[in-house]
Amino acid sequence: MTVKERLHQLVDELPEGRATQAAERALSHLRQMAEDPVLHTLMNAPLDDEPDTEDDRAAIAEGLADLEVGDVVSDDELRREIGL
């Protein structure tokens, strides 16, 4: 089944009001994707295929350990710290 066929099937399964809402949101999202050059570039950027280094793995492990014990800063606290 093609993507278009799956979309048609999903739309057909929705009640009329929900189908309209979903279609309007999808159209808005697609319009943004088509008109935003940054989003377009990001959507078409290649995946990062560089292997993780030992430093990368250590930093990830440190961050996960901090998260596990609650040694984190909230978004609001960070904004206050940097003056936003």
C-alpha cells in the first residue's frame, strides 16, 4: 500500500469533524515544511554517521548518571541563570 493509499484509508476512518481538524493541521505542517528553508534543510540533511568517540560515550554516561540521581537543572532555572 502506498503512502497516499494509507493516508486515504486513515482519513476515511475518521469521523467528519476529526478528519477536517486533522487535515487542517496536516496542511499547515506541510506548508511550513515547504516554506521554511531551515526546516527544509534539516529535513534533507544526511544522518550523522560519525562513530561515537570514547569522550562522547563518557559524556553520555555522565549525563545519564546525573539524570538518574536528579542532578539536573529545569528549563526555567536555566533561563534564569542565563538571563532569559
